[in-house]
Amino acid sequence: MEIINDLLLFLPATIVAIGGLTVMMLDGYKARSRTIYTTTMVFLGIALGVASWDLLMQAPELIFSDMAGAGGTAAFGTFIVVFGTFFTVILTHDYLIGVKHNFPQVYPLLMFCTFGMIVLATANDLVTVFVGLETMSVCLYALAGIIRDKRLGVESALKYFVMGAFSTGFFLYGITLLYGATGSTSLPEIGAYTDGGLIYWGGVSLLLVAFMFKVSAVPFHMWTPDVYTGSPTTITAYMSTAGKTASFVALVLILDRAMPFIATELTATFSIIALLTMILGNAVAMVQDNVKRMLAYSSIAHVGYLFVGLAAGSVAGYSAVLFYLLAYTFMNVGAFGVVAYYEKNHDVHFNNVESYAGLGYQRPIMGVLLSIFLFSLAGIPISAGFNAKYLVFSAGIEAGLVSLVVVGVLASAASAYYYLRVMVYLYFREGKESVSLIEPKKVYSFSLVFLALLTLYFGVVPGGVTEMIYGYFSDSMLTATAP
Amino acid sequence: METFFFVFVATFALGTALAMVLSKNTVNSALFLILHMLSVSGFYLSLNAQFLAVIQILVYAGAIMVLFLFVIMVLNMDEDEQIVTKVDFKQIFAVLVTVIVLAQLLYIVGNFTGALPDFSQQELMAIGTVEAIGDEMFTTFLLPFEATAILLTAAVVGAMLLAQKNVNVEDEIE
Amino acid sequence: MAEFVWLIVVIPLIGFLINGLLGLSSEGYRKQKSVIGWLATFAVFVPFLIAFQIFLEMNAGSEPVVVRLFTWIEAGSFTSDIAYRVDQLSILMALVVTGVGTLIHIYSMGYMKTDEGFYKFFAYLNLFIFAMLNLVMANNLLLLFLGWEGVGVCSYLLIGFWYKDMEKATAANKAFIYNRVGDFAFLVAMFLVFRTVGSLDFDVIFSNLHLFNGDIAFWVAVLMFIGATGKSAQIPLFVWLPDAMAGPTPVSALIHAATMVTSGIYLITRFSGLYMTSPEAMLLVAVIGGLTAIVAATIALTQYDIKKVLAYSTVSQLGFMFLALGSGGFVAAMFHVVTHAFFKACLFLGSGSVIHAMHHVEHELEHEGKHVHFDPQDMRNMGGLKEYMPSTYKTFLISTFAIAGIPVFSGFFSKDEILAYLFNAGLGEFGAVYYALWGLAVLTAFLTAFYMFRLTLTTFHGTFKLPGKFKGAENAAKYLHESPASMTAPLWILAALALVGGFMGVPEFFVTTFTSTDATVNWLYAWLSGVTVRAAIILPYGVKWTLVAIAIVVAVGATILAYRMYDNDKGEATDAAIRERFGSLYATWEDKYKFDEAYEAMIIRPGNRLADRVLAVFDVKILDGFVNAIGSIVQFFGSLLRFVQTGVINTYAIAFVVGVILIIGLLIF
């Protein structure tokens, strides 16, 4: 039967959804939190296995009456999302126990959220995009508010919710206008439409606005620092990696499939957004004393670099964006993981950069790991972060955006300052009082070491992956028009 | 006739929406919102979407707004707590940008030149039926439809998480 | 043998990994200092042997050999390999890096003997060698850039090695940030190259140099040069180098004198073909080099910290090398890179030996119960050390002769070559400027000889001044002693090289004048002729000999003058006299031309102010103020209303709508 075939091709999402429901039921029967955690990990592990298989073996195909895709970019997006979730759950479990907020509902929510992300990253129709986006967002609203004895938690959840609802309105209106202009919600069918009437452009703009909000590009970013600071640290990692990846993959798909002919006309818009985002993100990150808040602003800055890739509007640009997302997932989950570890040892306010003084020598392994992740985030060579930035910027240059790239490179040079500042405190300052760090759990440190190795690995030999990503766009309409 | 109906419903919808925002009493606001929902279902009727019109009334006016009213009653909000306080620079600016964005959208919609698919009255009637919608839902739009189920479940779980009594979680020492 | 070139690069990495990982994980291993030290040394010495063997198998006419290890990045039309290039230039640099590196490793075993972070120091040193070799052996710009950044990181780690000292951590940061400014320009140059030729491989770039038409060539050249000014400490980015002396002295010798700081010169020499097509860029290089040379030389004149003098002298000598590059003397620049590596490394290690001894004195006095605190690097506390440290003195003196340009010492030949090229460039485009630069260079050469002998004489001649200056240090002299053999042996080797190293580049006219046939005495010139493009020297013999005579007169004159003014403890009196004579000019030198202050006032302070006043206010008033305004958690909906009243979420929404207007406006109009 066709539906069985479709479900098989959609297996990671199906497993995650069933897993979410199972875990929810377990909670209903008052299972121990350990059981819930283990079950979650089992389901995610299977999903990760299937997603890896899909990533390597599955040829691109459309499923569910062309509502979604499998293989190609869909498999890539699914893989990053499930990968990010897998490690997030490991870190989150430990972290939430540490800060005494280990609610059992967190696990089904994370699973449902992942399901939404997969739907979003595989979508081939604006309706699917919308449902996926909303599923993801609803879960994130709730997850942002876990820590409620800290005022910031509720504040961030509420703000995120109100602003999210606001942007959803624009998104829906955008879909409506696009439907009005093209008579379809399917991405390829919209893409076939070339006569850009005003309604069409209106639809495009509102759709882009909604995405810019979700990925927190300036000036739609204002919720980000609050939400990222208020959420539990590992959930912040999750939002900024898996969540952003899903949104960006969907955005790239929309650009590649639904708007291939207007890529050059979007360049100016994306360039301006990229410019604003890079400058503001980096400038504000620079004056932060709170490490978590610094990472939040720096994640805005990274969105700016990603928009350089989008502005290029070429196959090189889009594949650079996808590689960037992969690299960013490794290094950012890792960085937040170490921050969460330090925080867990004390209390949730242990985020000021000064309290990091001398910590690098306490648990050398954690200090080294954080340094690797920060180096990568700063874009120092032999790290995945450098290659990602390099690919994005070279795509920009190829597209003739020299001045934009110059600003980008300058901004990323400036970003070294605030990443290094953390390391200066870690290693070059004496701690004021003796802060003792308990030994991290084996699985916690192994996960982080694994992420660090991946960060370095993709710094040294990104060749295979970049080539694979490039192949996803081989049937792109852009390749036909590219010089 | 159709035009007259549209103008009537549209005026009503706009009026109730404005009244809802400007009303100082929260209960009144909620009641105006119900009226607004009703007028929107009027739009659906005029577009031959009978099923949607009924659902609109049942779900929004019936279920959701009743819940809203309960919440307002339970919280027992002070009537003096006004939403609009004083006019300051920020508000003027907010009104200004809203007007600009409204003008832009009106400009876009006003310039609509494309041709929508032309359906006969019979076809339109057929599209709006429960059967037609159900058929689409379970074939073409199966994936989004099922995903919506997860979305709603997630919303319930999320609400449970947020509504849970404060920090009283078993601390497993392992 | 050339196919094993990757071993040269990989072995130091292995050394780094072994020492780093074992040291990090095992307390016992950290105590095995001789194991750690020798392992690290061999991790550099073995690559030196391999490089030497490859060198022996090559000749001046050998074609470049490219060894590809694996594909690094591949994305559509863009590919970049991990590939190393063996040609006359890269093997020369590899020999210098591993050769001088080995000596400095041996020296460090003595110098760092009592340091707690012994294993870390050697691990970093090996990592540095690895990065530096990547820089000089790379076959494409991206890999070169990787090494370029890598040496920056290592330099950062090593300057801040004694991180507990606040000032040293700051110096490390300063070095890193100034370097990043340069790196940014280099990166943009790289993008431009890629855009022009569609590849970053050296072979492709060099065979497509014609694609760089005037403007592109100029901009690529200028941007690369800006990159070089960061790494090689030229105006306006040179201020980090003197501060970088905060690191351990072997680090100053290896990284901040012999190798890393010359990478800018290497880069420009690599791209000599490109530079020759843009006379304007060449002029810029020469002018910046000339200015840096004279500015740094005048500052060096006023310093009392023995390492600071050497640091400014390095900056000044690097300026000399850029003068050579700017006048088309690429081989001359490389020649000076090599000889400078010998004598400057020797000078730094010698100063390290002196500092080591002074520290020892302080330590022993402490032991005696006398708490005397003095600056062990201040040369006013020294004097008369030649009695106590004969090896250090002799080697230091030889190197001083070399840097001063006294005939037959290595510095004489390389400096003379640079002056000849400068004068020669005076015949071409922008001739007047080049003549002026030549004058500046001669003046700098005079100052160089002068301040170097000021340093040597004040430190080693006369009487030991410490006992007279500090109470309790009366019998300090008895604690002075020569450094151990592990430190003096490298000094002697380097001094020997500084003495004879010049003979690899004896100017051909020395011979042809008399034989009137072609001579091939200039080995270096022949060796590098295949890999560099250079200007032709068209000066007649008479002019050439006159230039040599002028150089000799200047060097010897400055030496004699310095000897009269600084020998026999006249140092401080002389300095006072000079200060009086030159007045405010001297003050400017002493204040280092206020570069740091200018940057502070122009960039750092306005930047902070912007951040404090605008961004922080934005953050505090709007975002944090909001946090304070939140009600309790019970009033969930109540606080929702309060959000609206404080207007903050409104702000977010307003920003959002402004964004919507922007996007719609951009797309529909």
C-alpha cells in the first residue's frame, strides 16, 4: 500500500511521534523518571539510526501526495534534528536533575517538538510547513518556561508565546496571499509561477517575515535573548540548533523550490537583513557579562552569516547554509552543554563570566572542550566553524556580494573577542574562592567529547559532506540558470 | 444581494473587533470577540463553506470563548485595571507603523489583478460540504492533518507542564 | 625523498599530542622533564633531518613537487586539498624553522627547567612548529591561512603562558586581536584571488597571474600586505610585538624574532610575481617598511628593558625586510629573514641567559634572607657581566656585530643587498621616494648599530651595578654564574651561523668586478631564482662599491661612537645627555610615538563608550528594566497586563512591524 510505503519513508518522524505518545502514557501511569528517560533514549536512538540510514542511502522522493519529501535535503534536515535532540535529551536529563526541575512532561514535549521539526524540515507544501512550524513552536513555548522559580523562565515563555502568535498571523496571511497569486500551496507549483504580481510579492514578503522571526534575524530578534536566557540551558541549545536547523532547511527548500526565479531579486533584502543581524548580534554580544546571554546574542550573529549564504541565492550559498547548520549544531550544543555543566554545579545564576575564573583547571577536560567549541564558534581554522564560515562567505563572494562579505569577515573577527574572553577567564584568571566542580557523569562527558571530535573532524575533512550536500541541489532550477 | 450581505458582515466584523480592543471591561471584550467570531462565520457562509461556518461557531464561539470567560471570572480581574492608560510617544509610533503596514497590505491587496479559478455555483456548493473537506483531509492533506493531532496533544502536555504545581519533582539520586 | 614531506609536518603534531595528552592525564609523566624535553626536541630535529635530506636532493633547477594528502573541502566547483609544496623557497623556510626550532627546544630545556608547566610549554612549542610548517609548506592559500591562524593561536597561548600575571594575559589578548585585524584583510585577499582565478592552489594562481588586471592585483597585494603588517608587526599594527615580550624568552626568540613574524615576508615573496605587476602596491610596502624601520629604531634607542630593545630592533629589522620587498629585492628579503633568524635568535637567547642569571641572583639573595626586588630585565641593573658569563658575552657580541652590519658578519651582506635594491629602485618609477627611503634606511642602519652596542656595552661592560643600587645586594656578584651547557651550546651554534651565514649570499659583483666573467658565488640568489620574480639591478660597479663603502662607514662609525659613549659605565650619563640634546623628540621616542594611546583614544574608548552608552542602555533600560517589572508567578495573567503596561512587549512588536514594513517595502517597490 502506498501509505505504508510513505510511512516507511517517514520512519524517523513516525518513531519519534510514537515515542512521544508512549512516553506520555508512561507518565500517565506514574512511571519513574528514570524509565521515562530510558524509553525516550531508546526511541530517539532508533530514530537516529533510521535517520542516519536515510541520510546515506535514501534517494530523494516525494511522499504523502507530495506534501513532504524523503531523502536529500529532507533526510539531511531530519538527521540534524534527531541528532541534536538525541544529545539534548542526554544533557537535559542530567541538567534538569541537577537544577531540580526534572518534570516528566519534558520528554514527551521534546519528542513532539522533534516531530514538528522533522515535518518542517521535510515539508514540500506550505500547509505542511505551517503545521510543522506550529507543532515545534507550541512545544518550545512550554519548554521555555520550565524553570519557574526564576522569574525569567515564565517571562521568556510568555514573551515567546505572544510574539510567536503574532508572527504566525503574518505567516498565515503570507500563505493566503501566495495562494491567491498562484492558486497552489505546493512548493514546486508555486515555483513554476513566474509572473510576479503584487500579491505574489506580498505573500513572499510575509512568508519571509515569519521565517526571519523564527530564526531570529534582526529586527525580528528581540525575543531571542530573553527566551534563550530564561530557558533551561540545554533547551536553549536545542532551540538554537535543532529548532533553527529545521526552520532554515524549510526556508532553503522554499527558496530553492518555490522561488528559484526570484533568487536574484531577494538578494538585496537578504543582504540588508544579514548586515543588520551580523552587526547587531556581534555588537551586543560583545558587551554581555552573562555567558548564556552572550551565546544568545552570538547565535543571532550566526544567523547573520547564514543569511549571507541565502543572499548569494546560488546552489553554493544554499549548500553552504546547510553545512553551516550541521557545524553549528555540533559546536553550539557542545558549548551550551559545558555551560550547563558549570551551571548545574552551582545554581542557575552561575552564568557570569567572572564566575568562570580559573575553572579551566578544575576539570581540565571540560575546559578543553569548551575551548574547542568556542574556537569553532569564533571560526578559527581546523574547526567545523571555520569551514562553515568559509563556505558561506565564498558563496557570497562568488555572487558578487564583496562588501557584505567584508562586513561579515570583520564581524566574525570581532566575535573572537567575546568568545576568547570566556577562555581568558577560564585559564588566565585566578578563581576568587575555591569553586569545586563535581565530576560529570560519564555519558555526559562522552557526549561532549563526541561532539568536540565531530567539530574537529569536520574542520579537517569536511570534503565528503560538502559534496553530498551539493548533490542535493543537482536538480535545482538554480543550477540551470547559474552561470 | 451578495454585496449587501458582505458589506453588512464586514462592517459588523470590523465594528466588533474595534469594540473588543477598545472596551475597558474584560468581560465585555470577550463578548465582543464572540460577536466577531459570529460575523466571521458569516463570511464563510457567503463563500459557500457551510461546514466551516458551523465549525467556526461551535469551536470558537462555543467552546474556546466560554473557556475564556471562565478564566476571566476566576481571575476576578479588577475593572480599574485598564489596558489603555496614557498616550506616550511609543504609542503614537506604534499607531504610525501599524497604519503604514496596513497601507502597504491594502495597496497589495488592492492591486490584485490575477485571476482566481472560476467555479460555478454548483461546484462551490460541493467544495464546502463535510464530505468534500473530509475527503481532502484524509487523502491529500493526510500528513498535515495527522501532524495537527500531534500539535494538539503537544499543546495539552505543554499546558500540563506549565500548570504543574511548582517545583515538587522527585530527586532521583543515582 | 620529497614525497615524505608530510612527515616533516606531522611529526611535530605527534610530539604535541603525546606530550599534551600524557601530560594532561598523568601526574607522573609531568615530572619526567627530560623525557618530555627530549621528545619534543626530537619531534623538531627529525623533521629537520628529513628537510635537510630533501634539500640535499634538490638543486636550484628542481621543479616544485606537490604532495597531496587528501581532499579537505569540496563543494561544487571549489576544492581545496591538504597538499604540501616542496620547492626552493619552502624548503629553505622549513630548514630555518626546524633548525632554529631545534636549538631553541634544547635551550628551553635548561631555561624552563623549574617551571611547573614544563610539559605544556613543550607541547605548545611543538604545536607552533606544526602550524608554522603548515604555513610555509602549504600548496594552497587556505592551508597557508590555516597555518597563519595556527601560529597566531600558539603565539597567544605562549605569550600568556604565565597567565597568572594579569599584564601577560592582556599582552596575549592584544597580540591576538591585532593579528585578527590583519587576518581579516588576508581573508578578503584570499576571496578576491579565488574570485579571480577560481582556485586557491598555488600552481593555478601562478600560472594565471595575467588574470589579475591592474586594480585587482593592487587590491590583492595591498590586502595581503595588511595581513602581513599584522603578523610581521609593521605600522600600524606593530604595537603588539613589544608587549608580546611578556612570554618566556625562548618564545620571544622562536616566534617573535626568528619564525612567525617573518611569515608576512614569506607570503609576499611567494606572491612576488603578483607584486611585481603593481608598482603602487610595491611603493606602499616599501614606505610602510621604511617608516616602521626608523620609528622602531628610534624607540629602541630609549628603552632600558633588555628584551624591549630587542623587540623594537626586531620590528625595525622586519621593516628592513619590507623595504627590500617593496623595492623588488625578494631574494634580499629572504636573505635577511635567514640571517636575522640566526643573529636575533642568538641575541634573544643571550638575553634570556642574562635574565636567567639575574633571576638566580634575586633568588639566592632571597635565600640569604635579603628581600631585594629589582627588575631582572632592566639593563641599568647589569653591567660587567662579561666577567661572569663569558660564553653569553661572546656570542652576544658576535650577533651584535652581525646585526650592526660589520663586514664579513652575516648581517653585513644581507643589509647591504637591501640597500643596493633600494638605491636601484630609485632609477625606476617613484624614484624620488625610493631615494628618500634609501636615506632613511642608511639612517636606520646607523641607529641599529648604535643602540645595539648601547645594549651590549651597558649590559656586559663596565662594572656590575646591582650591588650599588640596592640595599642588601652588596654581595650579589658572587651569585652571578654562566648558564648551563644546554643553554650555551645553542648560543654558540647560532653565533657561528650569525658569523658565517652571510656567505650564502655574497654579492656577485664582489667577484665579477675583478674577474669580469660571470660568477656564481651568490648561492642563495641562484637557489631562489626559480621561485621568485625580482627586479634587476642595473647599477654600475662604481655605484655598487660606493654603496658598500657607505654601509661600512655607517656601521663602523656608529660602533665606534657607541663605544666611546657607552663603555666604562657612561651609559646613563650619555642617555641623559642625549635626552637633553634631542628634547621633545626624545620624549616622543620614549613614549613610543604614542601609538597605544592613539589607538586607545581613537578606537577602544569610543568603542567602549558606544557599547556602554548605547547598547548597554538599550539592554539595561529596555530588557533588564523589564525583568524588574515582572510581577509574581501566581498572577500569570496579571503580569500579562503588566507587560502591556510597561510597554516592553509592545516594543518587540513595534520592532517586528517595522521589520515587516522594511521587507514589504524592499520587495514590492
